[in-house]
Amino acid sequence: HEQAVKWTTKAAEAGLPAAMHNLGGILRKQGQDLPAAADWYERAAEAGIEESMHQLGHLYETMKDDEQAMKWWKKSAEAGDLNAMFNLGNYLDAGKGVAAPNSSAAVGWYSGAAAAGHAEAAYNLSLICTVGRNGVT
């Protein structure tokens, strides 16, 4: 394990995006230096690793930084990640990372994910429409 971290770090520091992503994952899993994990995931995301965007959302959720979680899930969702669309819809509907709950915006993200086959997004969309939250029916 120590050797894997050593060589992954060396590759990440040399600028290899996949290694940056993997190092972020290693640090996140260890749980000892979450800001460093975020830094490596962000470098990987900026280098085009879309999965890093999604993982940043989860990492910031763990770190209780809802605004950053929203930011990265939005980037991931805009890149077509169905799970990020679902997570973004959940946050908007619950009012996490935003000033107030926004079911209308949540419907947009849930709809995109549901149309592409995300079952949980379809279910949450049906719940919003059933109870008519914030005027959504």
C-alpha cells in the first residue's frame, strides 16, 4: 500500500490526470487529509477527468460544504453524469447549498436523469409532482 501511494503521488505530481484522480481517492479513503484529496480531485477534474467532478461533490458533502458539493455536482451533471443530476436534484429540492428549497430547479435535473433511465430520479420526480411542492405538479 505504501508503495502504491508513493508511485501514485509521483505520477500525480508529474501531471498525469488519472493518477491525480486516484490519489484523491486514496486520500479520501484514508480520511486523514480531505482537503488534499479535494485538491487532487480538483486538479484531475480540471484536466478533464469527469468522474473527479462527481467525487468532489461527494467529498464536499462529507466535509459538510454544501455549496462546493453543489458546484461540483453541477459541473458533473452538465457533463452528462446521471448520478450527479440526481444528487443535484436532491440538494435543490432539500434546499442544501442554496438559499431555499427549489423544487422547480430540482425537477429539471431529475427530468434529465429520469429521461436517460435513472430510476431514483424518476421516483423523486413523481413525488414532487404528486405533492405539488412549490407549485410543481
